Amino acid sequence: MEEENKSAITVDELDELVAQRFEKKLEVEAKDKEKKALNKELTALDAQILSALVELDREDYKSEDGSVRIQEDWYVTVPKDQEDRDLLFAWLKERNIFEKYITINGTSLKALFKAERDAALARGEDMMTWGIPGLSDAKMHRLLKGLKGKKK
């Protein structure tokens, strides 16, 4: 008995799916713009309320509609300049806390993995046994990339 093709799709049906995808993308982009504008308004309101609390010398405020409170926090950035990075790393090492605070950026790690994998393939290494020590098995992830839709 001949096996029945369960996933028969026509080119016309694929065209329709692609059209629906790009139409939906336009909807998402419109909602993103709306959300961005709303967040800008929300940020402006937050700034006004913060200013009012400071002016009134208050840490918090409760109303029938909700509560607000001033929260203070510090933000620091990792040095971009190599000399400053070296100084920071030396300081961490002096205190024996370097290993605790040093991290690996996921994007950089992925790029390193791909470069090392390509080099191993070029050397003819067995990909079933090849790996980078400490990394779990890599998983290939496939996703659809909608590059360009026609202008509407």
C-alpha cells in the first residue's frame, strides 16, 4: 500500500502563509510603536511624580489609585577600555573574588563555539566526540527569518 502524503501544501498556500506572516508583522510593528509612545508617556509621568515627591520631601505616597515610592539604586558599567578592564580585573584578583565576578557574554561564547567548531570540522575531527570542555551539548535552533515584505 502506497503511503499517503499527509503534508501536501501548494505553492499558492505557501504564498498565502507568507502574506499572512508579513501582514501580522506589520500589525506587531504598529503595536510596538504604540507601546513605545505609551511607555514614553509613562516615563514622563514617573518623572513628574518623582519630582513632586522630592519637592514635598516624601519617600512614598499612597492614594486611592495606588502607591508610589522612591527607590534609589546605583548603576555601574563594565569598563570598555582595555586598560580600565585590566585595572578592574587586577583589583578583583587582589581580593580573590575574580572567579566570582568574571562572566562570559553569551553572544561572544556562541561566536567562539562556532569558530572552534568550524576549525574542528576543517581539521576533520569527529563531530560526535568534539566539544568545548565545560559546555553542555550544543543544540541547533531553527527559526524563520522574514527578511523583507513588500511595502503597503
